[in-house]
Amino acid sequence: MAENRLGFLNAHERTVFERLFKWWLNGGGNFDVQDKSANATLVIPASSTQVDVDTTSGNVTLTLPDADKHTGKRIEVTKTVAANTLTLSSADLINGSATLAWTTQWQSYTVISRGNTWRIA
């Protein structure tokens, strides 16, 4: 029998720990940060994502990827500049709308994929 160096109470506790550890090693414990200043389609890594958007040069539209390929992923988008408009768009809709737009500096929205649509958290 394998040595119990971490002091697990039983095999189930050890299995849960191993699964969480593998999840963390594969990026589940990380938080990806992206900077954008022009129109782009977002690429979502294995981890949750923070996107800071600089709208100094003009309006910026970020297109969310297909919701069905990113079920459960969280994306937080923050407008870091007062000028111009930041728009999120999605063919899968965001709270029932094709776009979400704002003009306020430091305002952010977090969206979560529900598998067939994006929801504002």
C-alpha cells in the first residue's frame, strides 16, 4: 500500500485531492490576463480570463467565442480608458442581446458561458 504522507483519511479524500491537483496543474488555478486596444475575437485559454481594454484610439468591439465550446468559463472585461465605446458581441447572445456596450472608464462586466448563451454574472 502506498505511503500516506499527506495524511488522507481515506481513499476518497486522496482521489479528490489528486483530481484537484491535476486541475490546478492544467491551468485551472491560473487567471489569464489579456490587453486589447483594437477589435478582436477573444481566444479563451483553459483558465478564467481578465481582459483590459484601452479605447484611446477609437471604439473597440470584442467578439466572444462560441459559448458551447467554453461552458462554465468566466470572462471579465474592463474598460480602462474614458474615451470611446467598448462593445462585447456574440452570435450566442449576452443576456438575450447580440451586444453589450458601455462608455464608463473602469466599468467591467463578467460573462459566463452557459453552454448555449453568455450570461452576465
